[in-house]
Amino acid sequence: MIDRLTTESIALLRDLIRIPSLSREEDGTAALIARFLQDRGVTIHRKRHNIWAFNKHFDASKPTILLNSHHDTVKPNTGYTRDPFAPDIEDGKLYGLGSNDAGGCLVSLVAAFLHFYDAPDLAYNLCLATTAEEEISGRDGIESVLPELGPLAFAIVGEPTQMQLAVSERGLMVLDCVAYGKAGHAAREEGENAIYNAMRDIQWFQSYRFPKVSEEFGHVKMSVTVIQAGSQHNVVPATCEYVVDVRVTDRYRNEEVLDIIRQHVASEVTPRSTRLKSSSIPKDHPIVRAGLALGRTTYGSPTTSDQALLDIPSLKIGPGDSARSHMADEFIYVDEIGEGIRLYIAMLEKVLDKQYMY
């Protein structure tokens, strides 16, 4: 059965690559995924470009595992030498935009879901959610359908990790900061230079260390990335604007980090969003222990994904390599898809038959 699922998954991924599916433009791939599942007897639900389904013998008295990956892509970059929408297979590589991020993960999770779809008396329900707008952290992606899915015990999020166990992920806040002063003539001792005021705060951003240290990531990381001030050489500027990129570890909530920053700097600090939270799952969680038993290793992921929008324990794992994501001439090894399907199924088998439940 796994061989058949693998063959069907590779064919599905090739069909997905042929359909452009930039973020907010995923209608075609959503329709393809819906049709693929319906052709196999699965009842599907759809909201905008998000498709989800539950296992056939859903039991509301049991907890539910979310299987999630996304079918949107970034725009192909200018370095492409191949047609990004041509799913060619050469030397064991399946090329195409979205093949690695996250098409291989998505079709492998679909295959795992289908493997268990008809199984009776599972320890957990399964909810498969193939979602949109992940690449732009859009509000019409997974965040919009979570209320429709019911209570969820934990999630497997399909992203390319070489099938290793990303047990935590950094959160992200982008802060727009403004330091204030008072305008004056640069030739006279007047005014208050907003740049100098900003420099004091910027020095704090550079040197401050948050007291709680993550096992996977170490300290919260803050980087000033943009600065703008002044209008002409002889005017002391009244404002200095700058941007801070904050990568939050699993030891903090975004709001907690924001409060600490505001307590220490004089600048006005406005977050663009606090939605992209850090995430983690205990290393003794059943799904993590199942992966460890299969020879996988744990690590902390520096990149953000739809995990950031989940308020439940979540494990990021999938075929492919994050280093290939968004690269020119993106590809995934065909063998990686088969490995992904087998490992997803093997991990879920351990959990679904109660071997690794708490």
C-alpha cells in the first residue's frame, strides 16, 4: 500500500507544481487537492483556499491530531534557469516551485492521512488541513480555519526538515521604533538630537540579554535592521525611526518580550504584529518519543512556519531540506517523498495504537 501511496503522491506533487499557487492565489491547487481527496472517498471541507478533512471513523470523545502543511509558494526568484512550473524528474530530483517547500511534505502527509483514513478504533482522530498563505503569514490561511477544526491535542506541521524533529521554533516580532528629540539649528547649541537618543536605545538592543535561556536557541535575538532620520545637514532631527527584528525563543511569549523592551527603552515601540509566536513540544511527548524511537534527532528551527499560529504543542517535520526552500531551481529528491510517507506512518502508528500515549 505504501508503494501505491508513494506513486500517487509523486503524481499529485507534479500536478501541484504545474499550477501556479502564489500566496492568495491558491484556488487552482486547492481545487486539485479537494478533487484528489474526493476521488478517494474522503469528505472534504473548504474555506477560501483551505481544504480539510477528518478520518472516516471520527469519534468526538477522542483527542484529535492535526496534520498540516501548506500549498502556497513564494514567487520564483530571478535566478531560475528552469521553468518553475515544469515538474521534471532528472537524476532522482523532482524540480519545480514549491516542490521542497512544502509540496513534498504536503503530499506525504496526505498519503499518511489516507493510510489511516478507514481505520477503526484509533486512539486519536486525524484532521488533515492543507492550507494557504503560509509564505506571507496571511490571515486567510490556517488561522482562519482553526475555529472550524474543533479541539486539537497536538499538530504535525509539514515543513522540510530532512525528517528530523524540530521540537521548537523561534517566534518573530518586527518593531517600529521612534526616538524623539527637538529640532534645532546644527550650528547653535539648541535642540535635542533624536539620533543620539535613538543610539542609547539601540545600544540597549545590542547588549541586553533576556534572563531565561532556551535549551535549543539560547537567548532571544534582537537586531536593529533599518534606521532613518534627518532632513538636511544643518537641522538637528526631532525624530529618529528604526526597525528591530526580534526572534523570540520558546521561553517567552511575544507580549512578555514586548513588555520588557518597553520597560528599558525611551523610544516609542510599536509591534507590526504579535501573532507569530514561538512554539515547542516536550521531548517526552508521544509523537516526539515515536520519532526518537525511529532514529530521528531533535533540534530547534530558526525559521518560522504556521506553527507560529498554533496554540497547541506542535512538531515540525517533513521530507526535503530547508536550505533548498525559496532557492532557484528548487527541487526535492523523489526518494525523500517515499521516506517521508514511511516515517509519518511509522510515527503515527506508534501513537495511534496507544503505545506511546501518556
